[in-house]
Amino acid sequence: MTYAQLCLLPDDRKRHELIDGELIMTPAPTPKHQRIAGELFSLLLEYVKANALGEVYIAPVDVVFDDHTVLEPDLLFISQARRGIVGEDAIHGAPELVVEVLSPSTFYHDLRRKMTAYSQFGVQEYWIVDPEKQTVELYGRGAEELQLTRRFSSEETLESSLLPGFRLAVNSNF
């Protein structure tokens, strides 16, 4: 399937993504998932706006990596320098930061398939928020791929080299 074909699907309560042309559908997120994603969005948006760093988006928004790989991250950040990838219909290229909040129905998809795509297409930083373990894993760009930089437990404060000065008390999201 291509992005043009994906755009022809009817709107429903499922999220539609493409990985290597394969259509992946997942149910709408749970209220807990949305509460966590909303809190993170609010904190990131406030920081990014206050520092005029770029733009923050929350799902659903298509990120078109190529004609056969289109994902809907829970949250994403695009710097001022790369605002040109923001189109009227979708984001066309790799955001600097992608955040996924794990759900039972998307666990494998987020940890394996989406991470592989984010790594392949040049995402600089990937946060995996695990509500069950109350952790945030931060993956940063290594020489060729995303690599686990650090796992933050609920008692710790996440800091990102991508967003200098941004501090996230991990337990505040759960």
C-alpha cells in the first residue's frame, strides 16, 4: 500500500499506519494513554514555545517517511531549522524527536517495528514511555541507528541533549 492509498481509507476509530507498504491498524488509545500523552504534550509545548525551538505535535498526524512508510507517533518535535518538512496534509520527513506511550495493543509495534523505522529514517531521539513499568527509555542517534541512551525510573528526571534545559520528572506523568 502507498500513502496515496492510505489517504483513501475511511475515517474510523482506528489508527492507520504503513510500514514497508503493510497496513497496520490499531484501536483508539485508552484514556490513560491519552492522559499521559496529553501531559507530555503540554510540558513539551510549553518548553518549546518559551524557547522558540520549533513545533510540537500530538497524534493523530501522519509522518510520511517515504511512500510506503507512514507512522503516527504519539508526540513529535520538529526544530525551527526543519520546519520545512511540515506540510498541509502531513509531516514529510523525520522529526528530531518522537515519543511513543506504550499500550498493550501497540507494545510490540512501538518497540520493534516503529523503532526500526524511526532509526532507518533518521529520527534523532526516541522516547518510549511505559505506563506499567513507570519508566521512560531514551534512545539517541548513534553512528548509524538509535541506541538506548538511558532508562529513567519513576524517581528520576529525564534530561535530553536534544532539548537542553528541558527536565521531566518521570513520576509526574504516571
